[in-house]
Amino acid sequence: MKSFLCVTAFALVVVGLCVAAAAPASAGGCSKFTGTADGWDKPDALSGSQAALAGAISDFKAKNKGAITVSAMRASPQPYWRDSVSAELYVKPDVVTPKSYTVCWHGVVSPVVCTSGAKVCW
């Protein structure tokens, strides 16, 4: 149990370092943002990934003082301990809001992991 908690704490640190993978979405002034978090259950992992995404977008807004629009974007899962997520591991349904699209799956170490995605345009 102690090793599970240590690995979970390590995974949360990794999330903090890899929260916002801002990459050009198009030449039209847009970027893709993602946030990944793990948790004991889907609501826990979901809130963590959405909070990480919101934090990354907030940081972007603070550095780029202009009007932006945020829309939901399905991001690829960002698993911590495997190369990809197979279809049977997904925890359905996906959670879609006007500003984020979140996919969740059963993790290797954590019970549930979620990645939230958004497209930010200016």
C-alpha cells in the first residue's frame, strides 16, 4: 500500500510538470492544451484533469493579454505507465463540456486516469 501511495504521489508530480502540452493546432492562432490527472475514482480523476487544464489555460491567458476563445477538443490519452490505452480500458462515457473534452481509463497504478483537452484561439 505504501508503494502505491508513493507511485501515486510521483504521478501527481509528473502531472504538474506535464500539464500543458501547448502545440500549434493550426496556423490561424490556435493552440491545443491538455491536462491529465489520476484518482481513486472517475470523479476524482476528472476534476483533477479539468483543473490542470483550466490552470494551463489561465497561465496562457496571463501571458497573452488578449481575447481568447476556448472550445472542447478530444485529446489523446496521456497514460503514465503505458504506451497506449486499449479500447476495453476506457471508462465511459466521455465527459464533454463547452470548454473541455475528457476521456478516462483504468490506470496501471491508479484506479482511474483522465485527460482533458481544449483548443484555445486568439
